[in-house]
Amino acid sequence: MMMGLELLIMLAILVVPILLIAGLVIWMVRPGTRRDNFPSVVDRLSAAPVHPPSSSAGCVCSHCGAGLQPEWTHCPQCGAPAG
């Protein structure tokens, strides 16, 4: 009977740390962890536009502030005349 108990204790001493280490490794490399949900600074910088917007894209309605294209004569948001 002592041989069975000693074997069980020896297996517990060897197997439990191995299972804990394996579980920790699996938990650290699993997808969907918190660090994967937030883009890093490098990701945000690389996603930024390469060229600044052109000056024609900077037209805004003087009445409501909506963006206008240069060929528009009236604001599509409020109907005020552009220009």
C-alpha cells in the first residue's frame, strides 16, 4: 500500500507543476487577450493617412460647419448658399 501512495505523491509532484506551466503558456498565447484588443502606437501611426488632405477638402459651410465640395453651390446639410 505504501508503494502506491508514494507513487501517487511522486506523480503529483511532477505532473502538477507541468500542468500549471502548460496552462500558463496556453493562457498567454491565446487569441483575444486584452492586449490584442487595443492597437499599439505603431499600428495607429501606420494607419494614419500618408498625404495631408487637399485644400479643396477643407471647405466648410459658414452656417452649420458641414463639409462641402468645391463644386457645390449649396450646403447639403442646411441648404445655405456655399461661398
